[in-house]
Amino acid sequence: MRSLRYVQCTALCALFLGPAAGQAREDADRVTEPTPVAVAIEQIAEVTPHRFDGDVRTLTAAVWKPGDPIREIPRRFYPKPGMVGGPDPLDIDPLVQQQQEPSLSGQLEGLGETFTTPNRNFDGIGFTGVTPPDPTGAVGPNHYIQAANASGGALVRIYDKALPTPTQLAQFSMDSLGTAQCGVGLGDPIVLYDRHADRFMLSEFSASGNNLCMYVSQTADPVSGGWYAYRFTTPSFPDYPKYGTWPTDASGGDGSYIVTANDGGPGIYAMDRGAMLAGNAASFIRVTIPGLSGFGFEAPTPADLDGSLIPPSGAPAIIMRHRDTEAHSGVGAPEDLLEMWTFDVDWTNTANSAFTQQPSIDVAEFDSSLCGLTSFSCFPQPGTSVQLDPLREVIMNRLQYIRHFDGTETLVGSFVVDIDGANTGGVRWFELRGGTPGWSLYQEGTYSIDSDNRFMSSPAMDQSMNIALAYNVSSAATFPSLRYTGREASDPLGTMTQPESTIFAGTASNSSNRYGDYNHMSLDPEDDCTFWFTGETNASSLWKTQIASFGFEGCGCETVPAAPLLAAANNGDNRVDLDWNDSDLASVVSYRVLRSRTPGGPYEQIAEVTDTSPGVAGGLGYTFSDFDVSGGIDYYYAVRSSDGAACNSPDSNEVLVTPTGVCTLAPVFGGVTVVNAPEFGICTLQVSWVAGSAECGGPVSYNVYRSTSPGFVAGPGNLVAGGVTDTTFSDLSQLVDGTFYYYQVRAVDLANGVEDDNSVERFNEPRGVGGGSCVSGSPCDENPFVDVNPDGPLTVCQGNVPVLTADLAGGTGPFTYQWTRDGAIIAGATLPTYQPADLGLHAYNVRVSSESCPDEVFDGLDTVIDTVNRPTFLGLTSATNSSSASSCSIDLQWNPANNVCPGPVTYNVYRDTSGPPAITLENLIAGGLTGTDYTDTAGLIDSQPYFYSAKAVDNTTLQADDNLVVLSETPGDPSGGMQDAYFEDFTDVLVINDWAITTGPGAHNCGAWAIQNDSSWIPLLSSGNYLIADNRRASAGGTDSDCLNLPSTSTTATSPAIDLVIQGLQGVTLEVNVRFEYEPGDFTGDEVGAIDVWNGVQWINLWTSATASLNQQLSFDVTAYANSAFMVRFDYQGAIADKYFSVDNVRVVTDVAAACMTEAAGPPSVPRGSLDTTRNGAGIDLTWNAATCTATDYNLLYGDLSNVSTHALQGSVCALGNGGSFTWASPPSGDLFFVVVSTDGAGAEGSWGLTRTLAERNGTTPSNECGVTLKNATNYCE
């Protein structure tokens, strides 16, 4: 059961409807003090959970395989009325320059156990057949759980936390935990770790129904400890749900799970966390906030808790969003804002819950318009026109809340912005400090350091107030990748000072524009220092996910050692000698030796030297010799002291050393990037890589290795090509169809012969044309490589087919040639060139063989040519009744045809009363049209169905397309038929003000007609609100003083006046759902219900209640009572008993006869080819077929033959009669053209005849001869 409640406010409250008219724009955009918001909320009956008491390792998950279908999860778009036309874009984001200051380049963190090298970095869930993946993950004390969209709902993986690569413990479909509609999930998963309950929470929405499916682990063990499964049904589809854990509430309880969603607008939910943790029945409530004009998709973001401390007792949950005021309020709006609401939920009495808008927080200007405010395509990728969704509408997952040990409360969040007005994406991040209600901006920045787009961000803060920020990167030169950066608490405000580090460097573009739609950073509760991140990236055109963890070395450190003092020397070839002083802290146990090839880092740790005097400060110094160096190369060194835990000194002074000796370095090279299957006839794989660079000055070549086993070791036994100087290699050496091949590529510096040792591996399977089978390439070296030019596919017009040429490379001639069509030999085609002449779609190739080889070779890719002589046309797209009372008409529309022939293209339209219409002159209603629409009016009859086809004609080849599309429509006046003249279902409670309500005798506080929604007394076939005269009262011994001891109540409810004076009115019906409760003898007197209507003079009774209860829909014919002020009255008399009379769905239905008027068709044309002429002296005898199609009369039109192309008339002979013959006694001298044209005798003439493409000669222009003023060329006669 649903009941409508209101959130309680502690100050003056008004229904939040936005600013009143006339307020300044600043008031509309900015809230300056806490504002309680009175909003109607739905409290839905408690949801009883299903228990899963098993081990998730027994559950299964469907695995996507290549060839399975790929599904896209739709992103719902809700257009808003009054969308702002367009924001005033910023030229440059005001915070970008601060981030790009050169001084930041020197603030770099060392590596090893440090921030810029993840201590875990491993593959997460791979492609599942669904886009986008929506990756999410959360870390607990012993487990990491990741989830992503999959073909059967969300896929879940549980890992341990082992270093460097965790072990997968379980994988299952999330919906295998659910029942009913949650037994079939749809995705948008979220994983949270509820730290202060030591539980995990999983969620997705269901494939049917509007359900949030939430799963709470019964124990701290998500593998074998069991789960509670809840299904919360929402009013509309809860798209893009985001979750926050908030473990405190107004009544001192266990708080809420806060959920925000895009459910037709910004919806906010609170779920009873305490009940869900206990596995008890749990309820939830919902509130909404006003939408932002301009965005078609939007959802606020809830704060989610990290850290060991809970919020202050009773602190309300926090919800935020960003507001680009120019985008949502128009050009010239004030500063941009962060908006905040707090939700103080009282689960003891939800009516006491408070939803409050907090003061808006001014931030630096930002631009949300990334390729507009609604486009799903914006950020480019290499080598494709597919652009990625920026998702500019939300504060990204997560908005993190931490309460620190010193009492500081922080909120950290981020969202994407346009940094330059040219749709370049950067990440706006912010940190708020304070606490409700005193939140304020502590710092903000925009992270963008080059022309790459950065988006889909996720930030978090550790216990030492250091911030990490991870995100996606993409551009026309950069494949979609995952990177991260960060800042320490002591760094300059508003900047990310850590170098940008790579989690995964993408090697391919994504095949779909849908990306993300979010990533997820979480904080490890084991130390409150380690960040865990998961996000989407690409190793192929199909996405993958990656999981990484990293952290700041100094997190949790209280006493930082001083930086050592370093010195260096070069005491021989290919060596460097370092020495430094002992630390002044007895706690130091080791020294980390760091080396870099660039000044200032980034460094790699090359050694760790043990402190030989532990517990003693200021002892003897230390030395280290580095023999792994190359002559002539600059090396930069630093040393850092460490206590073996969180405390590490800053870097020592940096020293530069250039060793003597030989250069022994391999090239800098990233390995193979992609292996493509080009789908040639010969089994071929194309291996590609990015060029390497030599360290020792020589040119670089590449060795390509191949195996049929993954993880192979590159060596001479699997070398397929050496000394390659290009960055691609086409391998067609005896590859076998249906076999996967694995490749590694290594670079060689030709100056020293050193090969790099990367083991990057990519694989693919050779495929034939269209994904079919392929044949293995020839092993015969004498045969050439064959390339047929031009390459296909080609679409050409007949007579304009190009000559095909077999271009050969390599091999030893002479060669023989044999051309093929669709795999079959073309007789006589044995030259190096061939010109096809076949109409239709065909694949051409040539077989070439050296005289010394027993086999043939051919182009791996057929040249496919589609030779056409007609346009490509998809036919009619719509046929719409556009009739009015004065004219029957049907509007026809189509899209332009595609044509490769010279053209031009015109369109012919055919009509018949049965379908499909035959393509004949008899059915032709318009020819030679050049536009893409036509309105048919000629001879249409009201209520008669008509069937239409359209053909596109090439005016050069005179060929029409072959589409078979037939559309049907029936003309008729749209004002006719059965229509509601009045309908009221009482959904709007204010409609009661439109009804006249009376009561009597005397003053009464109960019994009068009113609107309510209690389902106990609702009429049959109704739902929601209804109208009721409710005279239920306490029993004789009761205390309800409002109703006891009162005289009998009479009450009436009278509708507004309804005008039923309608032309063509044939009938009026009144329908109403009625529930009347009767019980005689309960008290003195019996209650009576009645339904009356006003006929303009008096009330007419239609129904009076019998001495029995009634619950049904009633229907009455009220045609006889129709008038300009028709009204309906419900009357309840003598209502003293404990009963009621309720009504709903009051409907007045009219039946109106209204027909459109038929426009006369034109006179039929003279049948084509029937006009004959014979010389008769100086005159001409004319005969034509006037019998097949008869006309009232005929006129003869003539002109100068030299102007025949324009049919320039010179004169006419009128009224030839309708017998089909005429002698033209005195034609003008000279060369003439003439035509016999039908006429209706009333000023309209028919067709002058059709061209070869069935276009009307001289168009629709009338001759204006013989009194003609109208040409109606729609009635063609065969």
C-alpha cells in the first residue's frame, strides 16, 4: 500500500517550485541559507528480503564469446521543457593555467613502493557483450569485489588482496542472488564496502519493472557468508543509480543507504540500512529536486563514507550536484555553483524526516557544454569517427566523505568540463571542508596538461588528506587509456603535483560511443592509505577493465626523516659510485637508491641499502656502486631514507653522472600494439607497432615473433620476420584458417645489435572475406604478391565500370593470368587487365602463377563491384491523414534516393484502393517530382483506405528502383469519431476547487465530498485518487465527536459546465466508476446515493441507489440532455450510517459525425499513343481514343517546334468535342508540335502527356487557353 506523506520542516515551508517570477537570476541559481524543502515523498510498504545462504562459488555466470550478440544498455534521455538555448562557453577554464605552471614539473614522487607505480595492476572483467561496462569495485579488509555490465545483468568477481596480483575467488551473475524480477538483472552495478558494519553491498536494476535490486552480505565474508536480497520498486525506471553509505540518522539509528537516480528527473531515495544489515523487512522513501534545464539526463550524487570515524551523531546524509549557471539559466547568469542538499531520515517516524537545501557554494567558472549539453558523442579516438560520451551531467562516482581524527570533515568530488571552448575535456575537482551546515570550498582545480581529453574521473582522499585522481584519457592521437595523478596535503592548493601515471595505455579505439558510464576509486580500510581503482580501457575495439592500487608513501607518517646528502663519482667504465650520510633519526632502517634518465624523475628504485647501525643516528655514511649503466648516457640519482613503514624522507639532492664506456642500451620500444585480421581471401594477419627510438645512435629495425601458444618466449625458433624497418608487417606465411596466432615484436639498435626484451603479446585469428574462411598463402617464392586495383567495394553506374588491373610485386616471371567472377573463371579473361560488364553485385579477382610454381596466388581481398542502373531508394517513410472539413488529403513523405548514375532523380507516386498498388499509368497520381513530399487530394473519399507506393527514377538510364514499400492511410476529418468531451480521475487534488461542493443541514466536519487515495474504499477499475463522501463514524460507544450525534448529512458534488453543442453530434455517453456502501438498520434512516445531469433547464436523475451496496462502472446515454452547460451531479442523502459513496473516472464521451470533402479528380488523359494524324489537303485529320476513358471535351494546343523542350504555346483550337476525331482545317504554317488535352468543360484540363520518366509535360502549369485556369494532371489513362 502506498500512502502520501510530507517531509517535516522546522521553519516556514512552501512547496519547492523554484523562484517566484520577478526574482533576480541570482536568487534562482543560488541558495544562501539552509532552506527546508517541503516535498511529497512516497513511503512504500516494507520489502521482505530473500536470503541466499550458500557459497557464491556455486553460482554461475554466462560467458560472452566472439560471435555472440552485443547489447547496448540505453542511456535514458528526458527532454525538459524550457531548455536553455545554449550556454556562453568559456574560452579558457580559469584553473587550467594554474595546473600547467612549469614549477609543477619538478614536484615528482619517487617510485618503488610510491605513488606513481601501482603495487597492483591487473586485468579485471573483460568484454561481456554489453556496452558500456559501468565498472565498479570496492575494497574491504580481506577482499576486493568488482562488477560490470554483462549480457545477463551484472557480472561480479571477488578477489583476495594478494600482492602483486590478487587471486580470483569467485565469479557469478549478480542476479543469481535475486528472485522474481531481480532474478533477471539489466546492469548499472554498484559495489560498496560498508566499513562500519563490515559488510559489502551490491546493486543493479532489473530487466523488467522499475526495480533497484540490492544485496547486502550477511557477514564480513562475501564468498561463503551469505547475502540478503532486496527488491525495491520505484515509481519509474531508476536509471544511473549511485549509492552512498550513511551510518547515522535523526533518531540515533543505523542510518541509510542513500541512492540517487535519473528516473524522469533527479530522484533521491533512502533505504533503511539498519533493517537491511539485520536481514529484516526494510522500507524506503523517495524525494525529488527540480531538474536543470538544458541537460536531458541528470542525477545528483550522494556522499559515500570512508575512514575509521563515522559522521557526528545525527549528521544528515549529503547529496550534491554542479550547476553551470550559464548552461541552465542563460547567458549572463552569475557564478557557477556546487549545490548541496541534506537528508535527515528518521526511521522511527519517517514523517519527521527533513530534506534541506544547504547554501550553494561558489566555485570558479566552468563550461559544461561538451559538444552541447545532450550529445552522447564528443571525445575523438584514433582512426575512427566514433566519438566517446563525455557524461558532463553528473558529479562522477564517487563523492567521498571522510571525518578525520582532528575533527575535520572533507568532501572530495569531480566532474568533466570543457577547458577551452573547443570541446577539450578536463577534470574539475574540488575539496570542501566544514560540516553541515557550514560547508565551504577549501580548494579546487582543473586537471588538463595537454591536448588529450580527460574524463570519467574518480577521486578519493587518504587519512593524511592526500588526494588521488584517476580518469580516462582519449584524443585523435591517444587510444582510450587509464591514468592517474595526485597531490599531497602540503602541496600548493588547487594543483595536482604528482606526475601523470599510466594504469593502462590503450592500444585500440572503442567500437561504441558509450564509454564508462563511470569508474570507481575506493580507499582500503586496512590502512586508509591505499587507493583501489577500476575503470574501462581498450586493448581492442571491445572494452576491457583494469584494476590497480597505489598510495602515497608518506600516508600515516608522523615523523619524517631528513633528506640525505648525496655525492657521486665515476671510477671506471660503465659504473657509477654513490655515497651519502647516515640519517639523524634512529628509526631509519634502510636507504632507497633511485635513478632516472630525466632530471627530477620520475625515478625507479634500483637498490635498497640496509642501515648498518639501526637505532643509532648520525653514524658512518653509506656507499653504493651501480654497474648497470651504459657509456655516454646521462643518469640522475637520488637517495631516500626509510623507516620501513610509512615514513620516508624527501629525496636527497639530485646528482648527474655520465658514465664512460660503451653504449649497451636497447632501443626504447613499447612492443606490438595490435594484430588485425583484414579479412582477405589468403589467410593474413597485420601486425602493427609504434616506432621505437635508439638510445645508442643507430637506426632501429624490428624482429617479429609468432607462436600458436600464448605466453611464448621469443627466440630464433619462432622468428617469422627480421630486420623489418616499417611499423607494420603483413604475415601471410602459411597461416591456417581457424587458428589463433600470438605475436611479439622487439626492436634492435643496429649500432650495437642489442634487442629490447619486451614481452608484450597480441593475438588474432585470420579470417576470410566477410568473416568467412580463408586459404593458406603460397610457400613458393617465385610467385608474386598480387594487388587488384582499384580496391573495392565500388558502386558504379552501368557503362562506367573501371578497368581492373593486376599489379604484381616480387616473384619471378613470366606470369599467367586468369580473372574470376564470384570465384568462377571468366572465359577468355587472361590478360593483366579486365573490364567487367555485368549488372549487379559481383566479386572479381585474378589468379596469377609463375611458370616455375605449381600453385596460384591471388589478391587476398576481392574487388567487389555493384553495377547499378537505377537509384537506391527506401520508398515512402510516412503517409499521414491531413484532411480537414473542406478537403480530403493525405501527406506523403520519403527520404532522398541515393544514385551513382548521372541522373537527375525524380519520383513517381502510385495509388490504389487495394494494396499493393500496381505500378501502372492508371495508378500514377504524380510523376517527375523533385522534392521528398507530396500531398494527395485528387478524388479522395472520406473513410476510404488508400494504398501508396513511390518509385525513384534515374532520368538518364530511365530505370526505376525496385522498393516494395506500401503505406496505407484513410482520409477523414480528425474532429470526428468518439472523443472525450470531459474526463476527471482526480489525480490533481486541486481539481476539487472546480467542483461545487454543498453540505447540509447544519455545519459538519465529516461527510462532505473530498478527494482521497485510501485503497480501502476505492471504486472498481480505479487507482490512485478518487472522490468520496465519507460518512464513516465511530460506533455508538465511540469518541468521534465530528460525526456522532449529528443530523443526517446531505452532500452534493457538481462538475464544471461542459459545452456539448457540437456540429455533427450523434451521441453522448456518461461513464463513471461508482462504489456505494449500504447497510440498513445500522442507525435511524437509510442513506441514498444519486447521479443526476443538468439538461439546461432542470436536473435529470439517471441513477438512484437501491437498498444494496454497489461497486461497478455505470454507463448512461445522455444524448437527449446535451446542452451548452451540461453538468454531472453526485448526491448523497441521509448519510447518518457508518458508510460512504465514492466515484472516480468521470468521463463524457461524444460521437461526432464529421467527414472531409472530396476534391474532384481531373479529367482523364488521352491514352498514351492513341493520337493519330493524317494530311487532309492543307489541313490535318486527328483521331484519338475517347472511349476507354471519357472526358467532357478536348482542346488542341500547339506551338513552335523549336521550343518543344519548353512547350511554349502559340495558340489553341477549342472544343474539339468528345467523339475522338477532329479535322484541323487551317493549322499554322511551319513546323509545329501539338497535343490534344482533355477538359472538364469547367476550367480544368487534364494531362498533356508524360515524358519517358513519367513526368508530366510542362509540370502543373495550366495552358490558360480555351478558358482553362487549372491543370489537374492526376487521372492518367492507359
